[in-house]
Amino acid sequence: MTDRTIHGQDEQNAFFPLAFRMKYINRWGLMRGTESENLLEHSAECAMLAHALACIGNTYFGKTHDVGQIAVKALYHDISEIFTGDLPTPVKYHNTAISASYKQIEHESCERLLEKLPEDLRGTYRDSLDHESESEQAKLIKAADKLCALIKCITERRRGNHEFDKAYETTLTSVKKLAENCEELGWFLAHLTDGFEKTLDELG
């Protein structure tokens, strides 16, 4: 067995050790928060909310979302940040050129990650890492991602942190805009967000 073969096998075993390192990537880097939030926590919350939105669509609006697939795609939606880090939103969306360049970097990062899997698994995981299309699944994952940001802002403001006041206003406007074309998100906002304003004792 050559050194190259051994190295190749090592490369194909690196996907999950790298994925688990999402817990070392902190979000909201430019904001002073009452508690830190890492990328792995965010990914789990986004998957939970994307799953909820899919279930809402199927239950109340006659949709046929594949709730499991949507949850998995949401779980991996930011995995490219293992290589790129968390770029602050004001920078990421400063102009169309930066946004387009960053999307290309995200794509290349995902391809690099796929190379860390055994070849037979790459096709399956490529589909799981693909959430940038204009599909209904991508729309729900984007909605869940924005909903995560809104909930973070609500939580910080409830704790008296005015650092998030402007972010809350901007994010709420963005979420409401998304809800105009995403009835699942609109339903969630109308029925399931109030609890995030409450303390543990109030939630009972």
C-alpha cells in the first residue's frame, strides 16, 4: 500500500470529524450577545424549524413536503462554513458581487467536503448539501434560517440586550417579506412565536 493510498483513505474519513467541528465556529461575531451561539447549535435549530415548517405545510396547506429530507438539508445548510467561517450578514450581502462570489466559495467548500467522504457516499451527500436551488425545499430552509435569526434577536432583547434592537427590526421585516410567499412561515409566525417572548416560569 502506497503512502498516496493511505493519504487518500485518510481524506475519505475526514467528513464527519470536520462536521463535528462546527461547534467551534461562533455566530454573531460582530454582536455582543448574552450567550454565545455556535454553528452546530444553529444547524440543529434550523433543522428543527425547517422540519416544523414542512409539517405545517403538509398539515394545514395540503403540501407533500418530504419532511425528513428537508430536515437533513437544513442540518447541513451551513456546513461550508467549516472552511469559510461565519461571514457577517452585512458583509455577505453588501452588494451583488460579494454575494455571488461568496456563493461560489460556499459551493467549492461543499465540493471539498464531499471529497472527504468515501466515493460511494458522495452522491447521496451531495443532494443533502444542495439547498441553493429555487425549489420549495430551499425556500423552507431559507425561511427556517431567517426564523432562527429572529428567535435569537427576540431572546437577546427579552434579556435586555439592546445590541439586538436594530437586528430585530431588520430581521422581522425580512421574515415578514419571506412569509408573503411562504404560507408555512406565515402560519408559524401567527401561532408559534409568542412563546419565545416568555420566561421558563411563564411557559409553565
